Amino acid sequence: MAQHWVATDFGGLDVLELTDVDVPPPGPGEVTLAVTAVGMNPADFKHVAQPGDRAKLPVPIGYELAGRVVALGPGTELASGGGEVGDEVLAFRIQGGYASEITVPAAAVFARPASLAPEEAANLLLAGSTAAEMLHVTGVGAGDTVLLHGASGAVGVSVLQQARLIGARVIGTAGESSADVVRRFGGEPVRYGDGLADRVRELAPDGITAALDTVGTDEAVEVSLELVADRGRIVTIAAFGRAERDGIRLIAGAIPASQAFRDSVRARLIELAGDGQLVVPMARTFPLSEARAALELLRSGHPGGKLALIP
């Protein structure tokens, strides 16, 4: 028997339950993994926070993990090619990652570089692929000056690193206590709050070419609109209502175009992380049984880095 966290209803963290599950053997195109680390993201609890289709309950929780191959389906290879029992791997865009063992599509599973710790690998791809898509849809390239709202968060830190590799300059909003995080990953911190647009203009008198919003506040959207003339070069992952109203770009994992792009960059992000060019800063780990406590910290918005569950 394996342990899986599921949402037995829609609502707060109290609807999450740790259950015993019989893991089915892998069929063609599937692989069974013993989980070594579970990645944690706000989407994990937001996915079941609002009322939904009750016919889909219970809902398995978690989208990414690191693990070890314990069985491969007939004629099956991993997304990275090959694959044998005992291989160390990571998986992204799965459902039910908060688990001790799970059977998933092999197309979601990649070899884990030996240089990448399991808890880092488990937290690489959701934030990393979101960051990559933000840069992609706004056409950020070498020489661009980008305004990044929420630069010290998980997606923001990945944006900073990927933009640096592209050759773009990033001015990132952050609180004073997080300014050093922005600097560490190649950005120029600027304090959010009243007067933000003027402070950005002082840092970038020649203008801002694109704005990337990871926080969804009215301030983030309004300053972006004030500083970037082309609304096609403003993207948000959080201000859903403002995106429709103001005509700025919105990306999300549930949008088919976003899914396709994020799948297409997984191998490249793993390569960058394995080479040390893309770092996943970790805050702490929790036992799998303490998922609710870990999610409380994650939901606070100030975990200080990524969190992982360890079965």
C-alpha cells in the first residue's frame, strides 16, 4: 500500500486527507515511481479551494516530484529516453504527486541529473516552465529591460536566472528583506508600494520593454500599463480579471497553449539545472505526513524558498 494525499471535498486545507492506496502496475506508456521528494506549489491548494465538479472527488494533490523507477510498462521509455528499474528521475505535469509511490505517464518522467538533489528536482519544473513561458510570450531577448513583479518568489527567481541567460536586464519588485535574493539571482531590486513607477523610471530612464506579473495586485498591473506601451508585452499569471479587462496577456497551466509550451521546455530546464545554471533555492522539507503544516507555510506567502515533502 502507498500513501496519497487527496482532497475529499472543495475548500480549505482541512479537506485534505492522507489515504492508503493500492498502486496499479504500469501499463504501456506508464511508469511506477517510489517517490523521494514531492514539490510544492500554490496551485496544489488553489486547485481545490473553490467549488468544482463533485463527481471528480476525491482529487489527488500535487503536480511534480522526484523519485526512483520501480517498474516500467511494456515497451515503455521515459521522456528522456530509455529507462530502467532503479533510475533516479523527476516528473512534472502529473496528478497526485503527494504520494509515497505512484504510477504516472512515462511522457512526464525524465532522468534526474546526479548534480540535482531530489528536493530541488521536485521543485524545478512548475516554476521554471512558468517563468520560461512568461519570457517567451512577451518576446524578451538580449538587451531588453524587464519589470518583474514578485521577483523574490519561486517563479520570480526562475525568471531572474533565465532572463540573465538570455541577456536581458531585470528590475524586480520585492520587500526590503528580499532585496538580496533579487540581487543574488541577477536582478536589480526595487521596493513596491506608493511611487513604484517613479522608482522604476529612475532605474530605467530609457524605458521598460516588457512587464511580468507574478503577484496579481492592482499596483502590479497599473504600473505595468503605465510603463509598457505594448500590452502584448505585459503578462500575468495571477491577475485574471485585470487581464481580460485591460487586454494584457494571461498564461496558466490549464490553458492548452501554456501546457504545450511548458511541456516543450522541460528537457532544456533540466539540462540547465543539471549544469548549475538554474538554481532552485530551498527553504525546508517536511515529512509527507505533515503536508497540511507545509501547505500552511506555503500559503503564508513567505516560505523563504521552495518546500518539499519527503515520504
